[in-house]
Amino acid sequence: MLYPIFKNSMIKFSVGDLVVLKPTYDCHGKTCVIVKIHKSDMPGDGGWISFNYEVVTESGKIVYITESCVSHSLK
């Protein structure tokens, strides 16, 4: 049995997706649109991949978020 912390719950987004931010991160508005995806990785054994998302918020600001800031997508 896997514990929830080890469960693969990676959210996948695309440029143009409208996403709803978690209440903790909604100081610029509740929704934003993904305009660019930045990928970083470390290949090999023990490697990793991370994604940062450049988004435009309801207030018109460009900010950077990770998938942990997103409640859900409105695809």
C-alpha cells in the first residue's frame, strides 16, 4: 500500500490552460492563464524534473507559479 505522500499526483498543464489558484495564492485573482512553461531537470539515477509556469493573472500581472499553487484546471 502506498501512502498519499508517495502517490504520483503530478498535474499536467499546457500553454493556454485556465487554472484556478488555491486560496492561499489568489492575491492577484482566483484564475490565471498559463503563457509559458519552464522545465528543469537532472537526468540519471536519482534525477528529477520540475516545472514552473509563467501565468497572467486576472489583474493582468505576470507571475511564476508551480503546480502546488493550483487548485484545478478549467479545461
